[in-house]
Amino acid sequence: MDVDFIFRIAAIGILVAVLNQVLSRSGREEQAMMTTLAGLVVVLMMVVQKISDLFVLVKGLFGL
């Protein structure tokens, strides 16, 4: 796994956490929750792509 990939996930997490705190303190809890969910979806899409690449690699390795 690439270290750059882990740093991207960490950066997204930090950005979402800061946005969540700012929106929550300004009284916009709904937007804070939507921001958190959007960050989660983005990270999950990134992870699903890496898992897909892993399956393609394993399939090619075993010639399936």
C-alpha cells in the first residue's frame, strides 16, 4: 500500500473534522453531518478502488 494513499485519507479526515467543528459551533449541525457523510463516502470510494485493484492483481497472479 502506498504511503501517499494513507496521507490522503488522513488529510481528508483532518479536513472533515475541522469543517465539522466549524459548522457545529456555528449552529449548522445538518451541514456538519452532511460534510462528515460526504468525507466518509469519498474515503470509502478510494478504498473500494484499491480493493478492486487488489482483486485484479490476485486474479492476474493466479490466472483466473
